[in-house]
Amino acid sequence: MIKKAILPVAGFGTRFLPATKSQPKEMLPVVDKPVIQYLVEEAVASGIEEIIFVTGRGKRAIEDHFDVSYELEETLVEKNKQDLLAAVQKISGLARFSYVRQPMPLGDGHAILQAAHLIGDEPVAVIFGDCIYDSKVPAIKQLMETYEKYGDPVIGMSRISKEEVSKFGVLEGIDLGEKNFEIKNIVEKPNVEDAKSNLVAVGKYIITPEVMKILASMKSGKSGEIRLADAFDIMLAQKRPIYGKELEGEWLDTGNKLNFLKASIKLGLKHPEIGKKLKEFIKNELFN
């Protein structure tokens, strides 16, 4: 059983400057929750009990968000705002939270390694901080089901238009049915005409102790950093199996400004408090 998840959140969020000059990108709100809370809730809904954040300088707001806020709670009690009180108290009780630091930006694989001592010899979920998935079955739960079937690393995948493949890591593999694939090749940002697949990695993984050992043995990869994709390349070169799961649901990538706004609108339209009025506003703006 996979009970732990690593969330690397040490990046600078440069695509969102100046908004991220003094606050973490992961704390930017989509409707009424920061992006990072959506990811933690997805993990918890999948059965994860312990969340390990890999942070860096300027990320203290994440730790504060998932901590108890006595002053705020007392104020909400005094004002008899019970619904808001329940929402705030729920956050700190979602899971057990641990925090480790990545002292230098040496790659996503290096960030994962900072949590290795808290994982031990067990598989773990890895969730990167800009990938919300709107689905009936939580995305990490879908990956867990594939892991339980095959027992090897699993990469979360989404099918995109062929014209967009040059922006992502493209996964080529054998279709095993039930949206499971055995990965045979990973091509980072291929030219559109060279891409043999339109399945791309979406920032959600199940990794095994073997992956951790490979990361620990790496001094640097192709880019000069220690990257998870390079560890997967080493495994494939060693003929070790890696699987992919084409996730059911809608991928809401919040990694750039336009997609962030799209995610806010899509989730805002589903929000019970503002959904109807937002829909009316959009109709008026488009047709008036």
C-alpha cells in the first residue's frame, strides 16, 4: 500500500512573476483554494496519509497554510462563521505533513532525493505542483491501481493534440488495455513531425525504491541536473519495466498564465457558490 506522497515545490515560479516575487506559485488561488491544496486533497482522497513537501526559500506560506491557525479560528468562532471554520480546520487535518528543503535548484530528481530518508524502502507517489486533475477517481488513485497490477513505476499520462507535443515529454509504448501502457521510450519535447505518440507526462508518478537508487547514483543528467526523466531513461536502457496510465478526467495544467486562467474558469463554473453567476457573466461578455 502506498501511503506517502512527495510534492516538490521548491521552484521559483518565474512564469508568474511579479505575482510570485513574495509568494509561492503553488499558493496562487484557483477560485478559493491554492493550487497546492487541490493536489493534497487528491492525494488524501487516493489513500495517502503522509505528505512530504520539498521546499526552498520563500515557501514558508505553504507550511503555514497546512498548519493550525489559532487566531483565525478564534475569530471565526467569535463571528459564528461555522462553515468557514470547518473549511479552515479541515486543512490542517488532511494528513501528516513533513517539510524538507532543497538547498539548490539542481533538478526535480534532486528535489525528490531530499525526501528519501523519509520514504525508506517503499514505493511513493510523486506529485508536481502545477497539475490539477478534475476526475471522478482521483488521478493518484488511478496510478495506484496500475501499480498494484504491475508492481513497477507508473507515469501519469494525458493525450493531447499532436500540435502541442513539442512542449512536453512524450511517452511511446505498448497498449496493454484498460488505458495501461508499457513504456518503451521517453522523448523530451520532440518536433511535431518526429513524435510517434501524443501521450505526455502530466507530473504525477508512482516511483519505486529502484528509481530512488538510480537518482542517488546520478551526478547529473543530460541537462546538467538530476532529473526524474533521466532516471527513467536509465531504467529503460537497463530493460527495466516502466508503465504509463492514461488518466481519465480533465487535465487542468496551471503551469502558465493562460492555462491557470482556464483552470480557474472551469473549476469556477462548477463551484456551488459562484458557478451560475460566472456562467452568466461569461455569456454576457461573449455575446453582448
